Amino acid sequence: MMEQQRDLEKGGLKMMENILIDYFSVQTQEQNAIWSDKQAYIGLGTALIAAAELKVDATPMEGFDPKLFDEVLGLSKKGLHASVILSLGYRNEVNDFLASAPKARLPINEFSVRIN
């Protein structure tokens, strides 16, 4: 697909394909799952930034039952698994008293260290 979309010569990305196959084929299924979980977090970060730019409320969530999500969504049948959940939406300014409450945040120097 990339060759076609970038108008490259057919087979022009064969070396890249071979490198990826060589790398992933020697990994265990668990190692590949860990790699894909990390990739999901890269996408999660991008989605959170995009949501903020669009003024859409977003909350990433862990602590869910990924096996249940896999089952309900049929992910295992597709060779996929749940890693993280991202909820998107708009807060209800009328029924959510916390929506207009001042935010309570730790000062940055209480939860981080500046490295020069």
C-alpha cells in the first residue's frame, strides 16, 4: 500500500519488509504483544492531543478487564487485544457540578523534577 500511495517502484520497500519480518518473527507472542501495547500508548498520546485541540473531553483509562473487552469486541478473533481505553465526549455543564468547579492540581514542582 505504501509503495502504491507514494508512487514507488513495486518491491521498492522489500528490504524494509524483510527487516520487519526478521525482527518480529523471532519475538515471542508475548514480546510482540508488549511491543504493540507500547505502540498503542503512542497513539493514545496523539489522540489526547487531538482531542484537546478540538475541545473534546478525553480520559484515558486502565484498570479495566482487557479479556472481557477482547471477548465483547471480538478482538481475539482478529489477532488483537485491548491495551487501554480512551473515552471521548463533551461534559454536561448543567448536570455536572464539577465541570465548572476550579481545578485542583498539584504545583508542578511537587510532582516533577527539572533536569537541566
